Amino acid sequence: MKPPRHSAPLGTAFVDTLIVKEMEQAITKIVEVYLKSARGKDALGDKQFQKLVKCQLGNIMTGTESNEAIKEMRQGLDANQDKNISFTEYMTLVGYLANALSQQRTIGQETAPAEEQEAAP
Ligand SMILES: [Ca+2]
């Protein structure tokens, strides 16, 4: 009798499929949020951008309660200075936030095993 040789490769493929689906869902959601916020237009105006940041990014970003801070953020993202946030400019924000989250988690892992301690002298 032959041993079941398929179990390991199938298992790996299954895990890969799960990861792809999670990424597909995440990317789809990022696009959906933008399209819903833009309400059929090809870019986000000031009000749409304010609403998107307040409703969707309040837990991941600081300063989202301040209209002025969000306006400054929009100005920083608005690469072509047309006062609207295009999908590409929106993706700059998504990339920035993903990078910040990744760094935060990496730092968290580095410091997690250590006991809580005061700042080094
Ligand atoms: Ca723009």
C-alpha cells in the first residue's frame, strides 16, 4: 500500500488559497470604500475625503476628529493639486497606513517579550 503522498501538498495549497482569499477580500474592500465614498465621481472632494477618514480610519489614525488635520492630510496627498483625491492618491494613503501598521507590529513584536520598563537612561 502506498502512503498518502498528497496530504502535504494539498494542505499547503489549501493554506495558500485561504491567504489569497483574505487578500482578495481586503483589496476588494479598499476599492469598494473608495468607490462608495466617491459616489460615482472619479475623485474624492474635500467633504467625501473628510467623511471617509472619519468613518473608516478613526481607529488606525490620530487626529481624525479634527477637520483641519484631515484637510492638511488631503493637501499632502493631493499630488496634482486639484483639491480632489484620485484613486492613486488614495492608494498613497493606504500604502502609508499599511507601512505604518507593519512597522508598529514589528516594533510590538520586538518589545513584547521584555518586561515593562522605564525609558533607558
Ligand atoms: Ca488630486
